[in-house]
Amino acid sequence: MRKLDELDELIRDYEKGKMSRRSFISKTMVMGLTLSSVSAFLSSSGKRVSSAYAAQTPPSGKAARVTFCYTTQWMGSWATIYVKHKELWKNYLPKGSVMEWDVQVNGPAIVNNLMADKAQIGNVGDMPAFVASTKRNVADLRIVNCDLFSDTGQMCSNLLVRSDAPQFRSKEEAAKWLDGKKIGVAGKGSCGDRFLLFLTKKANIKPEIQYLDPTIIKTELAARKIDAAQSWQPHAAQIVDHGFGRLMFSGTFWGAEDGSFNLMRKDFIDNYPEAAKGYLKAEIAGLQALMTNPYDAVKTIAPELPGFTTKDLWMAMYGKNPEGTGSTGPKVYAPLVFDKKITEFIDDGYRFLNSKGVVAVDRPLAGAVFPDLINAAVKEMNVKTPMGPINVYPPNEFKG
């Protein structure tokens, strides 16, 4: 990736004092980085790039033993994995705190562990987060931030077709071909289910929906037992990279959006407020790293995703999608806080889940969206929100 090699060289020159701060900012922005991404490297006091993510000393407060529950096969959790392997949390949680990590297969399993107090923090996609916040008769779980969001539906709302499907001249022609076809969807009431609802209503088609595990979707698509499939990242990138199918379009054409959220137990927030806020600070640092160093990010994440190549992971977050898919630009950004766009997205999500009979309410319960921690973390770290977007690059710029 020529641009990334140039970026690495600029960083080295800056750290060695061969380049001024002004020149560094100017040159990196010319390369296409956003000001918020460049700011991840630099602080107002002019720290070295290598120390830009580090807090000087852990904050005061009661030490906590925290279990974080996540799934590796969801792009929204990758900042978590980075925080884990780089031990960024040690800079932000009170001294003496301990973090443990619990990997689960999907969002519902993560929610179950949070409700059972086997974990205190968890990262999940939008639909599991919203469902979890309605289960107060079991446990009081709060949505504390939005770590990644795609207003073009490129995290979850990816529609792939079998490799021998026709080449379509327009989204309308593609959608018409789907009418009556078998489409695999990863979970009823999921972000993918919501995307298919958008698609079928707007295109006025009636495909045969089959709810399948993401891994089964790959084999069924490769064996041509289904005609098309919805899948999230990094599964979608793997399907394309391994020739199981090709991307027809993302949610861009159909107004679909998707996001990733962190949940926390309310009793954990109440008992360990500094640790709760500290973790969100660590994740902000992790997100900054994902934005500015794709090489390091992919290499750090890859050991937790056996079966996925580094190219699969790079393409999932950083690889530009083909022309004609409606999704050639950046896939995600980091809202962090609950701004108007994210609030409206959340409200729409509850209405969808209620319409499907998944939850009994059509709006968040009082306090379900809990902004206090992320608002404080952003203010104390002097971070401008939203952060990003995370830049994408042509596939031929990847090198393993």
C-alpha cells in the first residue's frame, strides 16, 4: 500500500525531528487523512507520535476487576481487540485494575453473559444492544457509546450473490433478479434482517428468506444452494476474497445504516465509575490507532481470527469496494457520542424490533442510552467527535 508506506515514512521523519508539526499535518492531509485522524498522532503539547495514545498516569479511583465480552467476527469489536493486545487499558483504568476477556460466538451470547454478571462490559451490534437494554427484569444494561457506525450500511448490510450470477447494469435490475430467489440472512431480528426489510419494501420484491449462521451462509453460497446472502464484516470480505460470491451492493442504495455499541451493567457503572469511563478512553485510543495505522491494526487483530487472512481483515475495514456497488467510499467512522444521527438510528431500531415482535417497546427505556461516561471521556481527552472516517484504499494497495 504505497500511501501507507509514505505515511510510515512521514511518521518516522516527524519523530526524528526531521519535519515540523505544521509540515506533518499538511503532508498527511494531502494524502487524504482527515484532520481528526492526524490529531490522533498529535497532542496540543506536541507529544511524539509514539506516545500520543498514552495517558501519563492511571487515574485515581477504585481498582476494578472487569470482564469484557466480545466476538472477534464482528468489525465493531476490533478496537476492543487492539486495546486488549496493546494493553491500552492500563493507561486509563485506576491503578490495580485487572481486565479479563471473554470471547463469544455472537451478540446474543454476549448479552447473556452480561445479564448473568459473567461480564460487565460487552461490544455488540445494534440490534442485540437494543434488545439487551429492555431486559431490566433480568439485568440493567445500558448503551454507553457508539464505537463504529456506517451510514452507508457497510458493516452489516452487505448483499452478496453467488459467483455465477449475472452482471447487473443497475441496482433495479439486480433487485428484480432477487425476486423469488433464496437469500440467506444471518439471524432473525438482526441488522441483516432489518436490511432485507428495507430492500424488499423499497424494491417491491418477495425473495425466500432463510435464516442461517454466517459460516453456513458461506458454504451454502459457495455450493449455490442459495442465490444471495446478507453478511457482515469480516465475513463479507472473506466471501469475496475466497471466491464464494461477489458483492452486489451494500445498504447504500437502500438507505440502510448499521452500528456497533458498547453495553455496560449499571451496577458496574455505579460501583466503578472511573474504571467504566477509563475503558471508554482506552477504546478511543484504540479507534485512533485503527484509523491511522492499518498495517499494525490488521496484524494485531489477525491472531484472534483463525481462518481469516490478513487480506480478508484489511478488505473488511480498509479495502475499497468495486464500482457499481454504491459503496466505494469509507465504510465506517467513530461517532462515540449520541448525536442526532445516532439517536435517530437508535429510535428507528427499537421501532423495527417492536414491529417484528422481538421487544415489547417501540422506544428506549428511560436511561437505556447512557451518555454520561462517553461525554466525560471525550471532554477529558479533548477529542472532537465524530472521529474519522476510516479511510479506504484500492485493493491493489494491499500487501501482506
